[in-house]
Amino acid sequence: MMVDVLPFLIPSLFFIFVVEFVYKLSARGVPVGYLLTRGKEYIIIMKEGQPNGQPNGYTYNGFFTKAIVLTGGIDPEILVHEEGHTMQPNPLYVSVLPFTPLIHYNIYVSVALMVITYKLLVYYYERRADIYAYAKYGIKYKAEIRRPASRWERLKEWAFDTHAPDWVREREEYYQKNVWLLSLFWQDITA
């Protein structure tokens, strides 16, 4: 019985190992504090700033690694957004682990399902973190980039970013839970 399950478990266990290893490497920096949320302790780590000088943050929700990594200084708005991510599961695990057993049968279909699921989950989680920051602390995202006139440019922004575009994130409807992100996408592309 265990032999039948082994081909399905090996890719999943290997994936968990690789992700945890990458998280350990990328979460290197200077510890500056801790955030305790839902009984989990997240270490807050400072790293060197980004080349553009803008502060940014990342939340690592691994099985063994739990960290919020801030770059370019401690920005309370970014920290609150990342606090919202601490209450979410890791999108890599949620989108990839269910489909790793399918690699054994058809790698193309399984990878396509992983990528599509991951992209949709990341958009959903980012919006939930923005809504959390707005509902709990009244913090809304402030856009620096204006909406392009070209539909093609707007579509590229939606496709290649992990968040909704900046001009969408500053709209009031974005922070309403009953408005679907898909409807905001459709309004942005068709308008």
C-alpha cells in the first residue's frame, strides 16, 4: 500500500523541502522584533533596501519559517499589510501541493493548473491583506503610478504583478468585500 502512495508523496515532500530552503536563504537579515498573531510568532527581519529605495515587505509562511522581512526601513503601513498576510496560508503550498501528484500523469496540465491557481490565490490574498489593513487600521494604499490610457498596458500590469494595479488599489470599491476582484479587472480593462 505504501509503495502505491510513494510516487505521489515524493514530489510533494521535495517541493516542501525546496520552498523551506529558499525561505531560509531569503529571510536572512537583522532581526528587529517579533509579531505575535493567532498564537504564531513571526520574527521581523530588516534587510538592505531595494535598488529603487522604496520600502517593501514580504511575509514567509512556511511550515518551519515564519518571518516578515522588511526592506528599506520600517513602514507602519507595510507592516500592517504584512500582518494581514500572517493570517493566510502560504499560496505556494495551497496552489502547488494539491497538483504535485498529477505530475506523475501529465506534467503540462499539472503545471498549468499550479500556475493559474497560484496567480489567482496571490491576487486574492493580496486583496485580503489590503482589506485587513483598511478594516483594522484605516490604511489604504496610495498609488504612485497613474492609470495608463492603453488597454494593453493595463492588461500587462494585471498579468505580471502580484497585486492588483496601483490605480485599482486606491479605489474605494477595492476595499469592499462584496465587490469581486474579477469585476474590478473587467471594469479596468473595458473602460
